Amino acid sequence: YQQALDSTIAMQSAFGISAQDLGQKINFLNAVENQTVTSMEDLSEAIPRVAPVIKGLGGTVEDMAVLLTAMREGGVSAAEGANALKSGLASLINPSKSARENLAKFGIDLGAIVDQNSGNFMGIINDFADALNKLDGTAKQQVLSDLFGKYQFARLGALFNNINRDGSQALRVLDLMNE
């Protein structure tokens, strides 16, 4: 009960959801739980941790559910996923000079991806995932490690491997968003 209450408060405060719209958001999250590996407990654990970051980047509750499902599908727990998103999203929009230079060696202009998708949170995620998918396995791991660090690269790798993979549960969540 306390976890559900904390999640509800976090969603309302972080995303500015009105009491009238809260029921619709809860119904969406229930549908995510029923059709993916992501449980309501996972979402309740992650929402207070990562919702403000996602909202700050222009994301929504639905976007957050897509990201968490992609990570959960890759075997990343909700708590680890939320923490990885907090640090990883900061690295994605504001990479170190070294990371930018290393990504450029692989033909990835992260600054251009962020600039071209200004105000489009999921556009940044999807465009970066597309750029990663053009790399071979070793290069992909090098890019992830350079950008996100040795501790978070595996967790964020799960996100970018599953976010737009055909048949992924993350794509199922995107379908739910459109329904």
C-alpha cells in the first residue's frame, strides 16, 4: 500500500498529473504489467527514483514505462534500471569531451542527435539506439562503456538492445501507448 501511495504521489508531483488523469495512467501501467515482464511492483519501485529526471527531459509516464520495460526485458531490476537511467540520461544529453570524441570515432555525433531531437525525449533515445545498432558487438560495447562508464554500461546496453528490437516487449508498450 505504501509503495503504491509513494508511486502515485511521485507521478502526480513529477509529471504534474491531475487527479482526474491519474486513473488513466494507472490503467496504462496495469496494462504494461499484464502484457510484459514489468510488474507494478517494478514500476512502483522505479517511479519515485527516476520520474523527475524523465520529466525534466520532456518524457512522460508512458516513456518511462517503455524504458523500464526494455531494461527489465534485459534482466535489469527496477531499482538498478532507475539508478542507471538517472546517471545514464545525464551522460546521454551532456557527455564528457572524451566520450564525444570516442563516439565520433565510431561515426556517432551525439551532440547532433540531442540537438535534432530537442524537446523530443524518445527521439533522442531511439536515434541513439539506431546509431548503436549500426555497430558490431565490440564497437557497441566500447561506445556504451565510454559514454555510461564501466558500472552502468551493461544496464543501459539492455535498454538500447531492446528499445526498438522487433518483437521486444518495449515495442509492445509503445503499442499500448497508441491504443
